[in-house]
Amino acid sequence: MRAHEAGALHADIGHRGPSWLRPPGDVNDVVPALWSSTARKRPDGVLEVGGVALTDLAAEFGTPSYVLDEVDFRTRVRAFRDGFEGFDVYYAGKAFMCTTVLSWIAEEGLNLDVCSGGELALALRAGFDPARIGFHGNNKSESELSRALDAGVGRIIVDSFTEIERLSRLAAERDTVASVMVRATVGVEAHTHEYIATAHEDQKFGLSIAEGEALEAVRRILADDHLNLIGLHSHIGSQIYDTSGFEVSARRVFALHARILDELGFRCPELDLGGGFGIAYTTQDDPETPARLAEGLRGIVEHECKALGIPVPVLSVEPGRAIVGPSMCTVYEVGTVKTVALDAGASRLYASVDGGMSDNIRAALYDADYSCTVASRRSDAGPVLGRVVGKHCESGDIVVKDEFLPADLAPGDLIAVPGTGAYCWSLANNYNHVPRPGVVAVRDGAARLVVRRETEEDLLRLDVS
């Protein structure tokens, strides 16, 4: 369903909250499945992450701040690396990247997926091995492709006939051969928001299998001396909780594999199944473990290959959100609190915080749900239905649409929102000329800044008039 342009205020959620939201027995409790593994509430109600009290972190680094749990991040990386043993695992950098995170990824043995010249520049600055980088994007410029070729990027996922021609010419100019995959559009309607579903026909990504575009792309690449086809790529969307969509996708991609072998005499050595594995943002979400996901995908692939009589190719996946999403939370300070009367005697508590859609635009873009907790103290008050909103000049500037908050919530309290590692910093913006927050990594009781907070001077420096 499309998100309403005015935001969740106009969504059909009912005045007393959505059906899945239940009043807590204790408003101070947190749901462990929504938080990073080291997050815990102290007896005084202060939330700790990585052994660091968020009250201390806020005092040192300010609010809002993204808080990145290094132990949790590395644990999730290892779970995908080990659970998908035998696969090539690429971390989807678009979810969140900084040089520190890229060093963790490299140390833990994962590859990296980028989708713009800026992301590639950051990866190269971090010293990431270019041979372990895959380069996505539906409109890579000549300068971006040139940088990828000059750096020795391991694989470029081509998305159009125009790009095939462009890349061939640039490779010829350099007297080199570019290793490429063809992004195939499989025509799958994934069960997710339409803006993050990427495999149906009527959208910008890939070359259609049904229309014969993917096969024609393969034919052109195989006939080109400066392009080396290493496989096919498909991606069905994001925030996917089961493997049913992958089953339909794999069936269609392997049918293309078999046709390429029959008609062109070429066996595609690799298949990338994409990523998009979901996480728990609220109690209504129930994601699978990496090991279970890998088991399901292996079974699908082996079944399809056996049915078609073709060998199992090298497989790769691209988790991003499923790694960094739960590893980060955002801490805000409450600025104002008001109670709004609704009909039928209901009411809602509105807590305005010092961030909003500039640091987390997903609620406005995708109607995304989040949870939260008071992070600075314990409350003995009962729970009331609340909404956490930002400071921006938009009624749709909502951080948490529905959550039970303590009735005594007051200005100066800290609120922490879990599950903000994926796409929140990446989509952050300067609406209303609000500087973007910094990112603070925590581990073993120590906190260190890994991405500096923007300042007003940073914003003004761009204004050349």
C-alpha cells in the first residue's frame, strides 16, 4: 500500500493503536528481539548499549546520535558468513557504510556491494580490496564505470543495454576485460512496500526475463571481447521474511540459465540471489535466522537445478539491513510533550524530539513502524498510547507512530529507538537545514565517534553566494 503523502496521521490505524500493539506489563521493559545483543536496562531505568549508558553517551556526543553496537554487528556478520557457508556473501553497503564498518566487514571476511561512485570512493578510501567489491546501479555514469575499471572492481552488475555498450567501450579504451553479471528482472511481486519491491516488471531495475531482454543481454556480452560474463543476478525486494518469493525468482532465473546453456552453449558460473532479508522493527515482525535462510535457499536452488538437469552454480547473497539494522539505535532528547484529545474519549501523548525525518525518513517514505523506550530513567507511571514526532515542518514527520510511553514523560527525557542501522543514516538529509547526527560506536564500556556530527558551518560552507 502506498504511504499517504501526509504521513501516518492519515493511515487507518485506529485511535487506540494498531491491533498488534499491546500495553506492556511494565513500561520500562524492552523487547530483546528488537535491540542489539548488548542492550540492557539498568535497575535505574537507564539503557546501556555495549556497556555504555546512553545518558553518558548523550552528554558527551549530544543528541540525536546513532549508537552502533560493534559486538552485535560483528556477531551478525559472522552469522551470515557461517550460516551461508559455501556462498559468497556481499555486505550491501547502501544500508550503512563508514570506513570503520568497512574495516569490520573486511576483517570478518565478507565482500562488499556498492551502488554509486560515492560508495565506491568510500570503499577505496577504507582500503577495501577492489576485487571483493560488486558494483550495482541502474544508471552508472561513465566516470563511475571508469573508476571501477581503473580500481579493479571484481564484478559490475549491468542493468541495461546502454550500460553494456558503455562499459564495453570504456574497457576497450583501457585494453582490459570487465567481469559482469546481468541483473535479471524476474517478475516477482514481493510481499513488501511497493517502493522497496524490486523484481516486478513495472520498475526501473534490471532486464526482463519474460520479454527476452536478459537473454539478449547475455548474447551481447558473450560476443564482446571486453566483457566477461560471470553470472546472473536477481533481487526481489527488501524487508522479506520468508523464502517463498525467492523460490519463484530462482525458478525463473534457472530457467534462463538452462536456456542460455541450450541456445548459447554457455554455463553461467554464478547466481546472485540478492538480499532484502527482513529484521524485527516491532513485535509483529518475526525474521528467520541466517542459517535457516541459507537452508531454505540451498533447498530451492538444488531442487531447481535437479529439475532442469544443470549443475548448481556458485551462489551469492547481499545482506545489508539484516546485519546492521538491529545493531544500531538512535537516541533523542524529548523537547515538548502534549496530550491530544481524540474522539470517543481517547487521547494520544505526543513527544517531540530533537530529530525526526532528517535522521529517519522511513516512516514518511514507507509508512515504517518502529518501537522505542525511555532511555534515561525508570518510570513508575502507567503506560499511555504515544507517538514520537520530530521537529520538522511536516505533519508526517513521525519517528514512532504507535508506542506505549510512560504517562509522566517529560522534556529532557531521552528516548531510544531500536533498529535504525539500515537506511536511516544513509537516507539522512538536511531538511529545514538541520545538520545530520553523528554515529558513535560502542564496545566493552567505551564509546568512540566513527562519523562526525554535521554542524551548521558544514551546511553554510556549501553556499557559494
